[in-house]
Amino acid sequence: MKNYSVKLYRESDYANWNAFIGQAKNATFLFHRDFMEYHKDRFEDFSLMVYDSEKLVAVLPANRVGDIVYSHQGLTYGGLVYSSKLNGEKVEDILDSLLLFLKENEVQSFYFKPIPLFYASKGNAEMEFFMLKKGAFLDKKEMNLGINLSQPLSISKSKLKHFRKIEELDLEMVEEQQLESFWELVLEPRLLEKYDATPVHNLQEITALKSKFPNNIKQFSLYFEEVIIAGITLFETETVVKSQYGATTKKGEELRALDFLFINLIEKFKSEGKLFFDMGIVNENNAKGYHAGLLKQKEELGCSVYSQDFYKMNLI
């Protein structure tokens, strides 16, 4: 076994960390420190950096709660981020070094949430394989809905029928640089009304993030008679587009505006060569464990079910 040195991320590592994220084989902009730290007051950061001598070869975005370390709870996905030059055997050695570091720092449990496989066109399953071999177990599994844009689209006939019907209306899809209209007139009031909830990102946070990642965070809104009726906020990576937020007004619901917006965006990004359209999970705290209506809606838009897995390893 090759020994790698592991150290906690510090502010002085900012440039080195981000440079590594920029060339890693399985990273997205969510792992950039400017994204990770927009909510740093909510988490005790416990991100780790792995070195081969003086060379950085892997990082682990993570946070700590007591004696538990999580693959960062403030991110949609996480896991070990590493160079494309590393083979499977080296990934196993890196994992051994990370686990030893966690034990030495009195960590009792490690929760690991890998990035969905369709984000990593070069493969990304080494960590899960070795984790399971070393005693980890599958703690939770969620259905992640996505569309493989390299395949013919399979949008339901009923969705397409309504799409063609409202195409005749005076609807305008706009890519907006500002998020106020969608957040304040659609997203926040609808979440409050329907679910007594608020967005994960408030307007100030998402505006700050968009200013730092203008090519990755995009807002598409739909207007009817010059009034906003629906919107979708997208997180875009090199190969994947993720629907982060989607909402519609009551008028938009009557017109099925959100379906109209989704179909236009699916076709847009397919034509631009993206590989996947990620429409997120459909989990719900009920007996089934998922929201049946959301599952049906997303499948009718052409989604298939992919897996979002969560692993746990007890270290003592």
C-alpha cells in the first residue's frame, strides 16, 4: 500500500483547491470553494486534501458534525474528487489513507454521497466499490430522474399535445440575467403557498452565486402577455444540465407553462450537445418513499430513473 498524506483544507489552500477542481476527472463547479462557502456559516467544514509527496491528487468536500463526517451536506452530491491519471489501485490506497486520517481524528462514522454516474463520462465508481469492500453499506437510495440526451426523446403524447396547443399562445421564453422576478413573483410565493417552505438558496445567495458562476447558473423564464408565469433555474456543467428550481404561477398552471418551458429547454440542450438533463430526485417522507405525482410528471417528460446512493461506514 502506498501512503498518501492527508490534511484539512485551510483558507490558504483556496487557489490550489480550485485549480485542482478545474482539471479533475469527476468535478463540477459545485466543488469550487466559492460555491461551497456561500453557506459556510451553517457547516463545520472538514474538507480533506490528499497529497502524493507535494502533489495534490485528490480532494474530499466534507463537513463534520460531532464525531460524524459527511460527504458535504451542503452540496447536492459529493464524493472523492480525483485526477484522471489515477488508476483504481491508487484510488484504493487513497481511500485507506483517508479512513486512517478520519480514525486518527476520532471520527466514528463517515457518510458518503457520490456524484451520480451520468455526471462522470470518464467513470467514477471506484470509491463505492472499495468502500463496500472495506465495510461500508448502502444507507439510503433515492430515485434521480434524468434524460439521456444522446438518445431519441420520449416525451409522452399527452405532453406534446398540450405543448403544441399552447405554442399558439403569445408565450415568450427569456434567459434572464436577474433572478428577482422569478424568485419574488413565482418561486417564493408558490413554495410558501403550496408547501409552507422556502428555497434552499435565498435571493441574495443565488444572486451572489450566479455572479460568480455566470456560465453555470442560468435562469429561463416564461412570460404571457408580458407577465412572468413560470421559470426554471438551471445548474449547467460541461455535459449535464440540472433543473435546480422550477415553479409556476396559478395562471401558469392553467396553461401548463412549466411543461412548455421544460420541453423547450430539453430540446435546446439536446441540440447543443449536452449528454444529460438532470431533473433531480422525487423522494418524499411517506410510506412509498417518493412523490408519485412528480415521478409520473418527470417520466412523461422523457426521464428515466437513475440511482442516487448514500453510503455509511462505521469506523469504530
